[in-house]
Amino acid sequence: MPELRQNLATKEWYVIATERAKRPEDFKHDKPVRDEAEYAAKCPFCPGNEPDPRDDTYIYEENGKWVVRSVVNLYSAFVPKGTRERISDGIYRRMNAYGMNEVFVESPKHNDNFVKMPVTQIEQIVRTYLNRYHFAMGNRRIEVVMIFKNYGPSAGCSQAHPHSQLAAVPVVPTSMRDRIEHAKRYYDDTGHCVYCDMLEDELTRDDRIVYQNDSFVVFCPFASGLPFETWIIPKRHTPNFGEINEKEITDLSFAMKDLFSRFYYGLDDPDYNFVLRTPPRDETNDRGMHWYIMAMPRLTKLAGFEIGTGMLINVTLPEANAGFLREVKLPS
């Protein structure tokens, strides 16, 4: 029987369509074509092809060579000019597209990825995220800082070189505000963080856990909107990403490498997105908030029902997906 499952944190309902369920291994497919060379002559992110160094916002170097860079996105939808004043246009409102958009170039190697990288490289990527997060939050005109990665064409990636992005905007999106309000109401009702309660329940049940270490738990949520939707969440109650410490940076890097390696070897290197969810400026210290990373392989496409209702249909069981990922044999 199909069933509806509700996400405790967001109150969103998802359809778990068990009558047409696929086995997790059914999502294996022919590996997509990836660039194999370590250097591409026309790639603007490869060493020696870098654009104007004035576009660099942060560089981590070793032995005189860059390891991770952050650069201004030349095709940004947001510009750090103007004001965030709302302008009336009849019954409508508009404002300048004020904000920031930076690209994190994750490696000098054109064909690199989280699976091939040593954990120390991922640590430097996370430290770059943290540096630019603090910089963006230092701008009082910015309300929301979003860090995300698009991996592969079906995930919206147009550049093969390994990279992720930061977008900082002066407004709080409605979907984010809804999640915040649900979490705050839960805290008001129970005195607990909803994410901490979800985490405690997952650790007790254990059937949706994929991986854990001292600081993080990786799991497929009870109400997962898409096949193999997976969260990486800190065990320590931490409202915002800016509070991550050095031990947690290392443990997060191990968790990221483990999860994306399981995607790579278990699902044949699928395209995916991940989003680092951290609250907006006014909620960064709210006791009901808890930051986490949501990762979503691009294995299915939205159809009319999903678009029309906003209610996603997941044709796999999260418990089965977690079990499948746990059993993936990773190289030693």
C-alpha cells in the first residue's frame, strides 16, 4: 500500500508509492560521461587559465600553489551594488538583485571529485565555505547565505571542473521561512529542537542510518521526497553553520567523503545536488534551529502531480535506500 509520510521539521507531506516501488539497485544506470583529464585547456578553473586575480575572494595555498579558491561568479544573478529597498510598481514590488554569488573551485584537478580527494582536501573546502559564510554574514544587508553544489548536467551544472557555490541574498525565501516557523512552533510546544528529536529517533531506530562518526549522522529521512535523499546533520545542537569547530570540520569531511563515495560506487556516479541549510540572519541563534546538509541524487524527474501540488512522490522506501547505501563496498 502507498502511504503519505510527513516531515516532522517542515510539515511537508510526501507520497511513498510502495505499489510501484523500485528496488534501490534499480537506480543503477550507465555511468555518465565525465571529463577524464586532469587539465582542460579551455576550462577557466584549471591552473594557468584563471581569470583576473582581482576576482579571487579567498585562496588556500600549499607550496606556492593554490589548493582551493573562491572567486566571484562572472555570471552571477546577484550584484553587490545598490540597496535592498523595495520599490512599488503598481500592485507589485521589486528591488535590486543585491547580493553575492561566489564559486568555490574545489581542486586544481579538472577531473577531481569528493570520492578521489583526500579528506584533507575536503577539509580545506569546508574551511573555505566557513570563511566566505562569515564574510557574507558580516554584511548587514544580507539575510540568507546558501552554500550548494550542482554535480552533473541534470543537477544544473554547466562546468565540469569540481566546484560548489555560495549565494547570499537580501530576502528570506518563503519556503525557508515556512521551515523556520515550523521549527520554532515545535520548540515552543515541546521545549525541544525538532531536528535533535528527529536525530535521536533515527539513532534509536537505526534502520535509516547510513554512516556516523563522533560529530555527524548521515541518514535517509523517514519522509524523504526523492529516492536516496540523505541528510548529514551534526550531533551537537548547533543552530548555524558558522559555529562549526575544527573537530567537526574534520568529521564533516569524513562524512561527506563517505556519503558521496556511496553514491558514486552504489549508484554509478549519479548527478546530484547538495544544499547546506543554515538559518537566516535573525534566526542564527534561535534554539529551535539546527543546520544540516541535504543531498539529493538526480535519479527521477518531476511530473505533473509534483509540480501541481508541490507534494513529491518517492518510489522507494527510505529504509531500503539507507540499507542499500550501508552495504555499498567502498575501496579501503
